[in-house]
Amino acid sequence: MQIPLELQSPQKSMVDSPHFSPSSEFDCHDPSNIIFHDQLYYVWYSRNVGDHEYVTTHYAVSSDANNWTLRGEALPSGKAGSWDESGNLAPYVAFCEGLYYLFYTGFRDSNLSTRHLGYAVAETPAGPWYRSQEGPVLKQSTNQEEWDSDMMGDTNLVYRQGKWCLYFKSKRSGELPWQTSVGLATSKSIKGPYIKHPNNPLFAGHAFSIWVHRYGLAAIRGRYWTEILWSEDGVNFVDTGGRMKNQSTGFYCPENFENGINDRGVDWGFDVVMTDGNRYLQKFHCPMKVVN
């Protein structure tokens, strides 16, 4: 396995993002991947009041990827009695056959251990978004001994080799909040059904990100780890030797949905930073452009 050179020594630099200023009234975190549509860039994120007392998906737009306008709530909480009645968070948006799919983590009874994964559909990134009537697209295991029995979250989605690859985090019932790992489920249809991979879990990770890079996939593992990973098959990931601090990261990588290779690489996105205990989004540059 030949590890891409550009993944071994990236230099991350933060960019002032005044439109995402910290607030003592709410947190902004879990930035999605970035989508470009009709001359506008879109990013979605979790907006959290209190300790998940009211958390839903909001979004912002920009014409130049530098100056952002907050557009408010994209997806409210589900109806009373629904599986996502208490809120939704950790958005990720994919494009398929003329439609946009907003994947999210939902929960009920104000209990984060009830988290499953679902999606909503829209004709444009601006919405309106319509929830799937089928309920969660992927659920935690009911077997308390399984590695994914306690919760699910943090969807990342790529399309490659004719199937949708849904990466998610989970942990075993009774494990601590940071003892999460990343798993994979696949489907021929973006709507599912998704089948969990027998090799799960693939690697330890929390607020992770995965993207198409060259002919394989690259990944960063989230707030507790700095390693940059690489995989040729999307299942077996190895340490590239590259390191990058990251809290919860979303990249601009349209190649994730094109069923091909990414000969461009990635070079910017959003991460989460904290000031006086308040989380907010900040843009960063991190050139991981493909080196021939």
C-alpha cells in the first residue's frame, strides 16, 4: 500500500470567521461537509441550547466561502412521539440523482443514548427538508454485548464502486462517552437498507471525517486523536504518519458523491473551537492537494 505523500505532513491554519462568533446562549458545533449549489456554498451544523435541551440543525451560506450568512434552522425537532422528537444533530448532506439528502442523528425522551441515524430530503440545499417516513435508516444494536449497542452518531457518506458507504460512530453499552469507534454500513440505494460491515468497528474515532482521496479514502478521527488515516478499500485504514489537531471537522469535497477518484484533494473546511466554554465554527485551510 502506497500512502499518499500529501497526507503525511499537512499544515493547518485557522481563518477568522466572524459570522460564527461564540455566544453564551448557545453552542454551534458538528459542522457538516460543504456543498456548492447555484453559486453558493452551504454548511450545516448543530445549534445547541443548554446540554442538548434544544438542539437542531441550522445552516449558513456564502458566495465566496469566506463571508457567511446565517440562515437559521434547517431541520426542527421531530413530532411528539417520534424517534427524533428531542432533537437532531451532526448533519451531513449528500447529493444523489437530483436530490439532496440530509443525514442526521436523532434522539427521543431527552436521552442521548437513544440516538439513531435518519435522513430528510430536499430539491435544493436551502430546503424545505422532508423527513423519511420510514423512520431511522440505521439503528444501534439491541444486543448489549455488541460494539454498537449504546448509541449512533456522526454520519459520513461517500459513493464508490456502485454503493453508498455510510460511516458512523458508536460504542458498547456502559462504555464512556469518548470510547467510541467508527463503523461502516453499505447500501446500493442512498435510502437503504444499510447492512453493517462484518469487520466493524474499523478504528477508534469520535467526531471523525472521511472523504474520497485519490482512489481510496482518507480520514481524521476527531477530538481525541490527531492521526490522519488512509484506506484503499474503505475498510482497512492505516496510519499515514500525518498529524492534524481536529475537534469536529467538515471538508469541502464534492468528489464524495461522484463514484470515482479525487485527483484534487481537499484544502479547506470548518472545525469547532471553544472560547470561554462556548463552542462555535471556524474556517480553516489545510492543503492536502494531490501531489503527483
